[in-house]
Amino acid sequence: MSDSSAAGQESEPPNPDAPAAPPPPPAPMYYIPVYPVYPAAPPPAPPPPGPENGMGVAALAIGISGLALSWVPCCVGFVAGALAVIFGSIGTAKADQGLATNRSSAHAGLVTGVIAVVLNVIVTVVAYSSD
């Protein structure tokens, strides 16, 4: 016995008078769009440089410390005041050129430096002349 008879079914031969099966549908046609190739965008421009406020801040800080040290009859207050005058002049010049935004700090450092130098000279002269 064959396996098909064991199942209780026998295969029937195809009927020649039966209508033919419809043909299978055609394979789908896929459209793959072709996009134009554009060059890559250039990198963004770097940000503009920030203000150069270091000289004005340094002049103000050193000028204030020069004022505090000018009461000591030695050269520390004088040197601090002179540095404040130099940094204040540079900071004021940068503010005038538009490179810095703290003209008032630079000017205040310049003024405190001048006061520190003058005060230190007066204190040193008075301290050494009283001997």
C-alpha cells in the first residue's frame, strides 16, 4: 500500500476540460527615486572673539592692592601702583579701540595706581626723613 491510499484519498488526474488557472500577476515594479547629489555644507563660521577685559580688571585689582600696600614705606606699593598704571593705560587703549568693554574699570585702575604711587612716595619720604 502507498501512503496516499493509507490516508483514504486517491489523487485524481487533472481534468483537461477544466478552465486554465489565471496567470500569476506580474512582479511589482518598484520605482527608486534618484536624488541629486549636493556638496556638503561648509562648516559654520567661528564665533567672534569676546572682549579683552583682562587688562582693565588687572589694573583695578592691582591698583586697589597698591593702595592698601602704599602705607608701608617700601617699594611694594610703588611697584603695584606702577603696574596698575601700565595695565590701566593698556586697558583704556583697548577700550578705545573697541576690543574691551570695561573702560571704566581700566580707568579706575589707572587712577588708583597713580594715587598708590604718589601716596607711597609721600609715605616713604616722610618715614625716612624723620630720622
